[in-house]
Amino acid sequence: MVTSISKISAKESQKVEIRGWCHNLRSSGKIAFLQLRDGTGRIQGVAVRDQLSDETWESIQQLTIESSVVIRGIVRTDERAPSGFELSVEEVEPIQIAAEYPIGKKEHGPDFLLNYRHLWIRSERQSSILRVRDSIEFAMRDFMRREGFILTDSPIFTPNACEGTTDLFEVKYFDDKAYLSQSGQLYQEATSAALGKTYCFGPTFRSEKSKTRRHLTEFWMLEAEASFMNWQGNMDLQEQLVSFIAGRVLEERSYELKELGRDIATIERTAESNFPRIDYDEAVERLQKAGSDIKSGDDFGGDDETILTKEFDRPVFVHHYPSAIKAFYMEADPERPDRALCDDLLAPEGYGEIIGGSQRIYDQSLLEKRIAEHGLPSEAFNWYMDLRRYGSVPHAGFGIGLERTVAWICGLEHVRETIPFPRLMNRIQP
Ligand code: 4AD
Ligand code: MG
């Protein structure tokens, strides 16, 4: 008869045992209301003094916020309860009486809450976000699998940079040094030449000195790579992935989205796909019209992305950025050699970039030239150049940031709430 709260609706009028925590409680001399949670949901337990033994009533009086308990009682329908049910308490077994809980009902600042992140995740809101994250993460894997991509995880200790040398974390590696991976892409280029279509999904690390609502120093990224795919096919794939994610979250997590106060209209439109695609020049023009002081050739700042995405009711692709502001490996458009066959997918409602992708240079000598121009050490890229020496083909891929996707889908202010234990420039605790 041990039951999880999420399955309580099948147990009406039955006696059940719930194992969990008392997230809140109030008691008069005659009746006590225990707000219980067990990780799967929440339910109110009602304990009536007259119907209980002295011993049970005593146990209830000892309970404090976040005390762990085993409670037995009868499941009753209650229209006023959010879950539709409540529990008539019959027996209470405290497991541990919690010390005074540091997180109260009053407003706490973000630093305070982040210091108590190990406890803060117990709150209804934070648990809801983590459930949405779980759904998004599995939706991503399911989609890639359905599309025939093989999961080939990239290493985390790496000998060299992928996205540029400025934001690498250096670690001691026996008598040598290594870097924590900032992207698994180069390895996916190798595995996709072996298996056709591959992806990796793991943590990536960037020592970016950015204290913005979009930056973590450790974040999770899914990176896909496909042989013979061009930059347009790449956008098609990204669009299908993101609309699949939106559909899955609507299906599995409508309760959580409501709990988070999320207006789901944009997510519904995202699930329908039809993402607009504009090129860099049009994006710059739109930005200038909207009052930005951006000049052609500049990279977009977070504010520019925010302005741009407010003009669309679903995610928007911006393609053909100037090669000069993008990574060394991007293929140029043969008709506009200063422009890369690349795209960023910007999430609506001001969220901005969630995906970066491109077609890759597959010509050996051009790639060698770009590596030199970017001041990268050619010896470190010798293995990567082999991919151009032995059966090079046009190919493309992208990386989608999990936390930025979760932040947008949940409608959060900051990515720090999207990951169980965020790593930020000024925070590595707890
Ligand atoms: O645009 P980025 O840098 O692209 C790459 O790393 C490519 N190698 C991907 C590829 O083509 N295989 O990063 C991709 C995505 C961004 O769009 C963003 O969602 C996320 O990774 N991202 C971050 N998320 C949180 N914190 C950070 N500091 C991030 N940096 C990038
Ligand atoms: Mg990018």
C-alpha cells in the first residue's frame, strides 16, 4: 500500500502509506493540516485530534517544516485540493525531525537561495523546473534516435580548443595539461564520418567572464553532426527538434508549466514549427530600425537578440553571419565568400540564441588556412585534418544548449534555475 502521490487518484477511499516530507503544517488544538510531498507530488493530510491516539497526535505536534515522515491514511476526494484529493491521517511515523528550516516564506535574495541550492530544489517551483528539464532532455534524445542519429559521446578532457582559445578551463593532466571541453563538435565530425549521423550530449565548459542571465561556466549541450547535410538541411533538422521538444513538454508537463505561471501560447506555436528564417543583413536592418546602434559586420549582443526575437511569435533563424565573427571551421557561401553557411536559432520573448550551427569546411587546404588565420596550433589539429585527407564530404551540424532551452520553455529570468547545481563565474558552491 505504499503509494506515490502522483498515483493517488487510483486509490480513492483506500488506505495508503506515503513516504516523504512535511513541507508545511499548521495545527489548532483540534485539527492539524500537514502539507506532504514525496517528490512525485503534493497532498494535504488532515489529522483530527478526536480520531487519533494520544501518541499519534503527539507525533504530529513534534513535526516541523521538512521533517521526514511515513504517514498512513485514507484517500478522499476533495474538490478544493489542487490534486483533487486529500488524506485522512490515521498513523504518523516521524523519521527525522528537521531543524529550523532556513528557507522561509519571506522573500529571499538570489544569493541566499543559491547558497541553499541543495534545499531550494525542494520547493515546488524548482522541482517543476527540474521536471521540465527532464522532459526536454529525454525529448532531445528520443528525437535524435528517431531520426537515426547514433549517440557517440565526445571526451571532456581535450588537448585543444574548438570554439576559440579565450575561454578554456585548463586542468593538470599528469605531467601535461589539458582543457575541459568547450564543445564536442570536432569529435562528432569524426564519428559522423564513421556512422553517418551522430550526436553527443554532455557537459561543456567555458570560462567566459560573463555575468549574464544566459551564461553558465558548465552547461549541457546536445551536438549533432551529419555527413552530406547542407546548411539548409541543418536548419530543417533544428526546427524539427525544437518543435518536437515543445510538443513533448506540452504533453508531459502542462501541470508544471501552469505551476510556473508560463503563458504557453508561444510554446504551442513552436510545436507547429514554421520558424521564420532571415539572413544577417535583414537582422541588422531590423535592429537598426528598432533603434540599435549595431553596424553591419558586428556580432549581436544579448540585447540585440532580445530586440530581434520580440518581432517574431516563435523561434527565428538568423543565417549567413559574417565569417569574420564566427568559428574557424565554418564553410563560406561560394556566392558570398565573406559570409558563413551558418545559423543561430533565437528563442522568442527576448530569450535569444539557443542553437548555433553551420556547414563545415571540408576542403583540406582551406581548413589549414583558416586554422593558421585563427592562430590555432596546427599540430593539435592534425587528427582533425585527417578527416579532410581521408574521404572528406560536405557535412553540417549544430549545438543546442539545454539550459537556455529550459529557461525559455519555463519562462525563467536566469539560466541559474535550470540546472540542479549551477556553476557561474562567481559561484561553485554548493
Ligand atoms: O554557439 P556555440 O558556441 O556553438 C558551438 O559550440 C558549436 N561547436 C556547436 C556545433 O555546431 N556543434 O554554442 C552552442 C549553444 C548556444 O547556442 C547556447 O545555447 C549554448 O550552446 N551555450 C551556452 N549555454 C549556457 N552558458 C554558456 N556559457 C553557453 N555558451 C553556449
Ligand atoms: Mg553561438
